[in-house]
Amino acid sequence: MELRVLRVRLAALATGAAFAVATSVAGAAPTALTVVHSAQNTALGKILVTASGRTLYHDSAEHKNVVKCLGACASQWPPLTVAAGAKPVPGPGITASLLGTVKRPDGKLQVTYAGLPLYLFAGDAKAGDVKGQGQGGIWHALTPTGAVVTKSAKASSGSTSGSGSTSGSTSGSGSTSGSGSTSGGGTSGGGGTGGTTTGTNCDTNPGGYGCM
């Protein structure tokens, strides 16, 4: 009987230990998903991104620690959140003291940087995409110092259009070949000189070619 009781107690202890391990692992997952770090973007420079490299944005219509993007807005601009009791983790280039959280109306904790709530953009398909930059004139990426990036994500193609002007100058050189007509004019002038040998002097030969 005592042996049976001992076995039951050991089984209970094993179950409790397994539950504790599972809870610990589950609790670590949200933290791993809320790492914020900086990355160099080809269009915007250094900006805040998630652990997977997705660009993080701020709605300039929101003030510090104030959330306004709800409902359909939150579907288009998913907020970066952490599990209850968890904290965002600062990655490379991030000032830990600038990371924080704010409670949303639905009770979830949203990550903030310098007090500004952080969002992703549903239109960004992969790391490095910045399609949300400048959307509606209010959505912008943030720098590691917490400043709003106002630069346009569309790179200027001025250098490409500039090459077009170069080709234009090449076509212009084609007009140089037109200077051949100038040499042609010289030939016709020479024709006047050679008129005596070709019989085109109408004074001496009125019936010659071109005199009739």
C-alpha cells in the first residue's frame, strides 16, 4: 500500500515538473517575438525593425503613450504587442530605456519606443520593405534615437533620367553628319567653277544643258 502511494506521489511530482517546464517555454516565446533592434534600410537609413527585420512604424496622429489605431486600422497596421507581464527586449542599436509598453483599449500591451506606439504594416511582405512609409501622410518609420523618419521611401531616379540627356547629346552628334550637306554646298559651288569644262556657260553656249 505504501509503495502504491509513493508511486502516485512521484507521478504527481513528474507531472508538475513537466507543467512548469512547458509554462516556462511558453512564457519565453512572446519575449522572443518582441525583440526590437535597428537595421540599415537602403531607402530610409537606420530604422527600428522587429526580430525578423520587419519595419516598425508610428502613427504621427498619436501622441506619446496614446493609442488611436483600433478596429479596421489595427488590421491594416497590426500593433507590436507583448504578453501580459512580459517586456520588449532591446536588440543591437536600441536604447533599452526608450522601450516601454502602453495598454490598448482591448487590454493588450503594445510596445512603445520613446513613448510612441509601434506598428507593422500589412502591406510589407518581407524584411526591408518600407511600403508603409508616408502612408496617409501620418505613418512613418522611427530612428534608433526615437525620431520620426520623414524621408520618402521612393528612391530618386534622377541619375537614370540624366543618362537620357546623354543619349540625346549622342543623337545631337548625328546632326554633325548633316554638315555633310555643307560640303555638298561646296561641291555645287565648285560646279560653277567647272562650268567651262562641262559646257554650262550659257554666254558661250546658249543651247547647252541648263540654258534652255
